[in-house]
Amino acid sequence: MRAVMLIAGARPNFMKVAPILRELKRRGLDGVLVHTGQHYDTAMSDVFFRELDIPTPDHHLGVGSGSHAVQTARIMEAFEPVLMAEAPEWVVVVGDVNSTLATALVTSKLREDLRCRIAHVEAGLRSHDWRMPEEVNRVLTDRLSDLLLTPSPDACANLAAEGIPGERIRFVGNVMIDSLLHGLPAARERTVLSAIGVERKKYAVATLHRPANVDAKESLTGALRSLGAVAREVPVVLPLHPRTAVAVAAHRLESLLDPLLVVESLGYLDMLALLDGALGVLTDSGGIQEETTALGVPCVTLREETERPITITQGTNWLAPWPPTPPGVLAAYRMATASGNSGSKPRPEGWDGKASERIVDAIVS
């Protein structure tokens, strides 16, 4: 078969493309990696390539930051000549970032001329909240894709309810867990806990980056005060996302960081080690909801809803009352960590480290 082109643009994408690239190589198939440059600083991009053993991208579009419209347009403009020159048999897009939609849209318009098809990894997830840019990206990408590769049975049901023909849907499991299981032994050798000054199972981890939590002063204040309430009971480590750091400075909320153990953004293995060693996690990240479920670590999600309900019904995830308040988040954290969630709980179906094998099977069949 002709080449399989994989698109990566932001941190969650890197964990998804890495095992697919390894599986393509194992089978002697030609994989072409395009990095859009949507995340472009070392902490959020280059270090992930090193730690996940991702090869140097064949193409780097270097689009950088911008508004959703500007970033999406830049990706489309830069990607079109690359697609035309490579003419792959498949373009594989992952997740729900702007790079996902932009490259799928370009490919869909050249699909007939290039005889190229689109596969969407992590298809079918739905928050049903159209205020989220990611919801727009994931729904439209699913509409454009020829092959919809889902991580969980609820995602298959979502697509069926939207009228997607069954022959386009394939349940493959969660490819992020392939990367987690691959990297976990190395992560457990890291010294990040001692560097921060915390002991295993005697601290919590928090992450914040969603616009609903960090862009407006009122919402960011509520979220940080909620983390501060938890920090009165257990040390809370906060790897500070660049977007959140900018918002904290812009709103002059630095004092609300004082109760927290603030560290810079971490690489993949250090972050995995931090999650694995935590007593509990508070986050607005979709990927971390999945990772904590796979690790058996209690998680409180600081969002109104989640597009990953399986992490609640079969995993270790809890939704905090919305909007976040110190009493509400603290109560949710206490319930989550007192609930007995542990690594003894079986992982959801397809979260077995073999999703990349099923993805490549679906593409070559």
C-alpha cells in the first residue's frame, strides 16, 4: 500500500501517534509524520518526541499560536502542498485539536483527486457542549472521515445515533494507553517526586488549561481557590500550563498560587510518574481522565461535563459540581479518594496496550 500519513500538532496527539508509528514500522509499512507545530515550545512538543521515541517529523509546518480561525487557516494553507506532494493512501488524524480538523478538511477536498482516505483515531467522543472548540473539531472531523476508530463502546453508540453507517465505524480501544503502558516502567525510574519534594501517595496533582476555567478572572479565581482548599489537606502539585500562566499574570492572581506546589510544564515521563504516584488528581484534561483510569488513581474533573463518560462509569473519575467552588471541589476530592478506587479495578475494554495493532489492522484491511 502507499504511505500512511499521520498528523500531530499538540501534546495529546503525540501520545496517540507514537504507538501507531511503531506498529507501522514493525509491519514494514511506510509512515509519514507531519507535525503542524500547533504546540511549538520545547516543554510541550520536543521533549515528548524524545521520550516517546517518535522519529523526526518528515514535515514540520511551524504554524505556531493564534486564534482558532488563524491557526486552522495556517495549518490548511501549509498542509495542502505537503499532502499533494506525498499523495498518501491514508491520512490518519487523532484527537480533537485544530490540527485534526484542519488537515481532515484539506484531505476531504482532495480525496478524489489523490485517491486518499481519512481515518480518525478517537472518533465518536462527545461532550454535547458546542461551546468547546474541541467538540466542533471532533464532530466535523467525524463527518469528514472514511474510517472512524473509536476508543470506547459509548463512542460507537454516539456515531450510530448520528446516522454514521456501521461499516465506517471500528472499535479499536484507547491508543493513549498503549503509550502509557509502554512508558510506565521508565516513568517509575524518574526522580521527579524527590525533585519536587513529595512522597508517593502523599500528594495530589492538579492541571488547568481549558478556556472555561482559565480565561475569565472569575472562573480562574474559583478554580485556583478550589485547588487551594484541597491543598489545606494534602500538598497539591500544579504543573502550570503556559495558557494558565498567562491568565494568572494578566488577572494578577499570583497570590492564589501560594498554597500550591507550582512547577513548570513537565515532559511525558515526568508527568506520568507524577500521576502514577499521586493520591488523587484534579484536572480539566480529557487525556488525564483516561490516564488516571488506566493507572487506578482517583480523579476529579473540573468541568461541567466529560466526553469520556467511561472514565466515570468504569474508571476512577468523578465530576466536581459546576462551577468549581472550594466546598464543592473539596467534597468531590474527599469522595474520590475515599472511594477505594485503585489499580485493582479492571481497565475498560480495549485499554490493553494493543489499540495500535487494531488501528493498523483496520487501515490495511
